[in-house]
Amino acid sequence: MKYSYVQLSHLPDEILMIIFKKLHNISLLYSLIGVSKRLNKIAHDSIFTNHLTLLRFLPVPLIDFYTLPRYSVYPLSDTIVDRFCSQILVEIHNKIEWLNVEPFSIERILLATNYPNLSGLGLYNIQIENTVHLFSDETLFSCTLKNQISSLVIDMNPLGEQISRENNNALLFTHIFTTFTNLRVLNFHTTENSVQYLSFFESPITVISSTLLELNVYLKTSNNCLYLLDGRFNQLRILHVNIDFIIISPLTINSKVEHFD
């Protein structure tokens, strides 16, 4: 390691940046912060600090040719998480604009420091009950942080009976908009092999949002689109939707959505 550092120290910053950009930023931050003032300065560059994925994605083998690529989510090792929470996040907290986290470490990460510029949050491999509890915890999600978050990714853990999951997903969908009042982009999906569909017939959504601009969601039936395009999201401009069953409906909608796929 000492020999490697001596070699790095002889390279100009421009060359080091080219090399470091090819590395995973989490590994880079873990390895470089605290080594020297020069490497510290490079590691603090926004290209390495503004978007942090504090979890591991491992690919799941495709079931067939037509299956979309899926991933399983795993936590980082305790050693890495401990170092980030005790030192690294504290040093770079004001540069972090996006965090991707998973259930085992989310509380430690959110409580490690404050995040004044955090606007994007990805919650992966989460379960309904735990998520509602997290959103209700003022020590984790203060009013300030809830107002800061404008982009949110919800990746559900596909546990439980399908019908129960659909109803619970709809309840969580509603809870999201009562929690994050300034939400502009929502991606509600799964990286597992079991797609998480939303159905609003058993649990109709009652939320109204005048800030949401883009929505990416899986729906059980095409009729569920009527709930999303009935004016409750009156600023919605982009809707990406995957539908399990197409149902012909005589109803028409009057929507301002500009991009619908």
C-alpha cells in the first residue's frame, strides 16, 4: 500500500482524476479520505460525493430472453458503513445531493449527519410497514428533510400475498405524498423478480399533489390510470407506466400529461 501511494503521489491531479473516475466512488471515498491532504481534496470533488449508493446491487440471472434485467440488493459490510457514518459522511455531508440506501443501514446513515443539499433519495429493498414507520420518525425525516426531497425512488421487497401487496403498495403510495410535500419525481418499482403492481380499487388514493412532474409506476390494470390522470396530479407532465392487464374502458380523461408510455 505504501508503494502504491508513492506511485500515486508522483502523478498530476489531472491524471489521478482520470483514474479515479473509473472507480466506484464508494470504494474511492473509503480508500482515500484521511490518507493525505492532496488525496482528500480530490476525493471531496463533487463528482465523487454528490451521488452515493450505500448498498450493493447483484444481478439476478434472467429467467428467459424476454425478462427484464433484475437485481438483488444487499447491504454494505458493517466496517464500511461504520467508517462512512463516523467520518466520511460527516466530512462531505454538504456535498451530498442523492443517497441510495437499504433497510439495514438507513437509520445509521440518516442520523450520521445533516444533509442540507440532499434532494434525491432512493430506498431499496424496503417493506411497507418499515417504510411507513421510517417516514413517521421525525428524528430520521425532519420537516426540513421532507421538504428538501424532490426526487424519490421506492424499491419494494416483494414479500406477502400478491393481493395484500397491491393494497399495501397503494397505501404506501398515498403515504409518500403526505410525507414528501415537495415531490417532483417519483419512481415506484422493484429490482427483484416479482414486479410490484399498484391497484387502487381496494384502497383508492386520496392524495392531491400540485408539485409532481414525473411518475414511473407499475399498475395492475389500465383502469388504474384513471386515478392518476383525473386531475389530482395537475402538474404531471411525464408518466411512465407498465400495466399488467389492459381493460377497455368507455371513460375519457382530460389530462395535461405530455409524455405517456
